[in-house]
Amino acid sequence: MNPPTLGTTASVSPVHIAERVAETIDRLFTTIDEWRDLLQAHLAADHAPNAATLDPLVEAFAVPALAADGLVTGAGFVAAPGVLSDAHWHLAWWLGGGDGIRRLATVDDPASDQFRDYTALEWWRLPAKTGNRHVTGPYVDYVCTDDYTVTITSPVVVDDRLLGVVGTDVLVDRLEHELLPLLRAGDESIAVVNASGRIVTATDARREPGSMLRLADLADALIPLRDSQPVRTRLAAGVEVIACGDTSLALVVGI
């Protein structure tokens, strides 16, 4: 007898649901990894990289992604300070939306009241620290979308030097549209959380995206996710925690 698959009325195991969630996120990771490799090759060959030559390269992969992938609402590269000869601080980031695709307008002058040091933000800070790709959020992205967003970033490194991060923005409502049918294939209440316990989506409408899932021992159980390590454990309350592959997300089952 064949095992039940999503789309049937039979209940699907939490492990299988976790695998399917991982597949959805891995599609984004694969795309970002391709961009990272392209940027690393370009920057390794250019002894004096500058925004004038780098930006067209970023635009060439970011704009088609925004046009083709319904999940992606932002994409691009953010340079480490001082890497580019003609721009000490620099974001090459494109946004998609109802008004079409446009480049994000930024303030790169530290003397301006509107300037923001992006190296202090989680989507930069964690990949820079760990050397691994990272899922930030959900958070309200007041710079780009004014909506709940997940940002996925990967470090761009040449000769052990961090040259920037490359990544995508994904609107949470689009991600929920992809993930909720997977979660509802199970027979228990399920939430997808990040490594900090912040909810990405949940079958219980009272558990809103961006809120913290506060359960005893959950924070400790999620610690391995920060290093993309596997997690499968049961909390004292009987709630099960299952990593979604190496995405740094996890299912919390039976909440």
C-alpha cells in the first residue's frame, strides 16, 4: 500500500510535513546559492570592485527572479562597508509589487538622519557571524514592504573575507499561502517557527505570524537550528519539535 500523500484525506505525518516545508524553503536557498556563487566568482576576478560594474550583474538575476517567483518580493546584494571603490555603503536591491519592479532607494551617507547601519541588522549580522545562510523574521519591514516579511540571506565570501550578503525578501502572506495547506494535512495543531521561536505561520489563527511562541523549554530546543543542526525532540508538555531540514525553521506540533 502506498503511503498517504498531501492532497488526500489521510493524515500526513509531521516528519513528512517538515520535509515538504523544507522543500519550499530549499527552492529559495538554491536560487540564493546560485547568486552567491556568481557574485563570488565576479568579485574574486575583480581586484577593484565597484558599484558601477557590480549593480548590472545583480540586476540581471534579481529582476527576473521578482518577475518569475511568486514568493519573492525583494532580491539583491548588500556590500560590506568599504568593499566597493565607489560606494563605501551600498545596497543593490530590487523590489516587486503592484507597481512593477523598482530599485530600492537608499541613503548611503552616514551623516544623514535617514542613514541606517545595515551591518547591525539580523539579516546581515547572523550570516556574517556564522558564515551560514540565515532566515530572519517574520518582522515588519518598514524599509521595503511595510508588511510582515521573511528575509533569507547568505554570506558572499572571497579568500575568507566577507564581501557582503545576497538574498531575498518573502512576504509572509505569500509564504503562508504555500505552507498552510501542508500544515493542515496533519491531524494536530502545528506552527512553523524560526530559531528564535517566532511564528512564521500556524494552523491556529490565534497564533499570528511574527508573534513569539512561548512554551516551556522551546527556546532551548531550538538552539541547534541557529547552526542548521537537526532537531527532533518532545517537550515536557508533549509538544513535538521537528527541524525542517537545514532551513533553520522547525515545526512545533501539538500546540
